[in-house]
Amino acid sequence: MTTMTTGRLTTSRAKVALVHPEMGFGGSEAAVLWTIDALRREYDLTLISMGNVDVERLNAYYGTSLSPGDFSTRRVALPWGLRSTTRFSALRWRFLQRYINRVAAEFAVLISGYGPMGFGKPGVQIIADFSFMDEWRLDLHPTFRTRKKWFYGDTWVRRAYLGFGDRIAASNPEAWKQNVTLANSAWTADRLLTKCGVHSQVVYPPVIVDSPHIPATKRERGFVCLGRVSAEKCVHSVIEILRRVRERGHDVHLHILGGMDNSDYAKTIRGLAERFRDWVYLEGWVQGDRKRELLAGHRFGINACQSEAFGVAVAEMVLAGCVAFVPNGGGQVEIANDPALIYASEADAVEKILAVLASEAEEERLRAHLQRTSQAFSVENFQAAMRKVVAEFLAQRA
């Protein structure tokens, strides 16, 4: 199996590899790109991935200004049946794992930008979510227990699938536990410690929003919900909460900004949007001017996913000036950081939204509070942390 390598020639500087399965347009990619931006002047960087790395599109989406000369790329070749799909992620990850084990000796530092990875020697890993363990994913997102049980449940099909993955590259938790671990929230760090005894350092991801500053009085009295439309995101709950708010006499509306597939859940959301078409708007996957316009033009944001490891979408809404309401679970609580914005149930969410809608003074207090606390998610803080982590890692192994 071979790889395709592009980019600059290597130098005498320390060689650092950043590993990510697929540089698309999610949350973890931002951390990888801004890490490259932070380290490019001091180290010889290589980005290793299984997908195409379109630097121009990535720059446009994440706000970076990287050039091909800032780093080299290696694209890990996959068997024919896995090349043109993002499905079978566990198998794809094992091929990536096998390749990394073969080339790890070339690099002074290896950094996994998406989850734990055994490099064959100590490295650095950023934990963005808990999808790497079936048990944790099912506990945090119970909807997976009813979705394709024959595959995601504890069945012979699932066991055979994961067993085949082990033949490609064996899963070894003890290997990744030797790494320096970075958690994207205090909540993530706590789960890593209590579930598997791994100590980690909290490094909040970089969140970039270039929305214009628009006073609340010039914003629409409506809500935005940002993120992909899937069962674990509980978008149906957002619609139900705001339906009840409307029943209580408030003419609010909702824009849902997120990509949709052809799943049964997506069909359910389309049906709800059609039923409430006078106030629910499906925007689809949006970026650029349209995304900025929607975020900056509305007073409120809302999320319903119960266990976001961090909640980049929530942080984006907050940085755009939205007062965002979140469930009492996951790292998103650290973003909201005020009891008035954190709800325990749909009924509780309705009451807390009504309290804010009834008081412009309370709305402005919360908006000012969020603008202060959201500075923790700046690019500058993230890059300073990553430079320190890499420098200390090299110093300890000098």
C-alpha cells in the first residue's frame, strides 16, 4: 500500500506529523489547521490523511491562510471499496493506524487531531469526542441503540466487523494511554479520567466567527440552530421547545443550519418543517455570507444535543452575538456557563426562554456575559497552548 506525498522539501527542523482521517468540514479539522498555522515557522510539518486536502477550500471555511509551502501532505491509500466513501470509519481508521505505525519513526512528534491513536511510541492526541468507543457512544447518544441495531448493537455482525479491523491494525488502548492527551473541554477531561484513568490537559478548540457586530435591537427575534441534522443532535426537540414558546404567545421563528441526508430522521425533520413552514426554515449546509447573515441577524441560538464533548456550533452562535440555550450535559455547559441558559428538559427550556424573552435587561446581561466568557475559545489561546505542548514534549524527550 502506498501514499501520495505533496508539499515542501524537508529541512533540518524537527519533523512533526499531524494525523486526521478526513479533512472535511467538521469541528476537529479547525484544530488541525490552526495547529499547522501555529507551528509552521518552527517545525517541518506533514499532514497525514486518508482524503484529499483542499487547502484553498479549507482556508475559506476555517479562516486560515495556509499555503502549500507551509506543510507537506501524505494521503494514505485505501483499498478500492473504501476510497470513495466516508462509511466504514472503523475500517478506514485501522488502515490509517497501520500506516502511521510504519512511518512513526520518521517524526519527532506525532499529533492525532481526531481521537486517540497508538503511534508505536509516545505522541500527542486531541480528544474531540467519544466515537472511538462503542460503549461510550451508545451511552452518550442513546439514539444509536435504536438505529441499525443489527450493525451498531452488540451483534455478531458488529463483532465480526471490528474483529476484521483488528486484523488490519489491532486496537491497543494501552498504547494511546501513553500519549500526551488534550481534552477539548473540562467535561471531556473528567470522562477520560473517570472512565479510563487518563489525565489530560484542557485545550479549548479555536472558534472563528467573522460575523459583523449588530445590536440586539436590529436583530430578528428568532433562533438559529447550527450543526448537522442527525438523530443524536435532537433537532426535533428544538422544534418542540420553540413550538411551546410560540403557544405561550411569542412570535419566534427558527432557522436550522445544517446538512441533511436521506435518513429516516432527516425525513422526520423535513416533515416537521413542512408542518410548521410558517416559522421553521431549513437552510441546509451554509457557509460564507449566508451563514454570517443568519448568525448576526438573530438574537438567540439553541442546541439540543445532550452530550456535546465541546460544542463548536454553540460557541459559533455565542461569538456571533446570539444568546444560546443548551441542555445540561457535555462541554457546551462550559460555553453557556450561566444557569439561565442551561436547561434540564424541554419544559425547563421553555420556561428559561420565556424568562429571557420577557426581559431585555436579562437578555443583554446574558449576551455580555457570553461575550466575556467566549474569549477562552480564541485562536490565540489555542495556538499558544499547542506551541507550549509541542515544545514541552520535545524538551522532555531531548
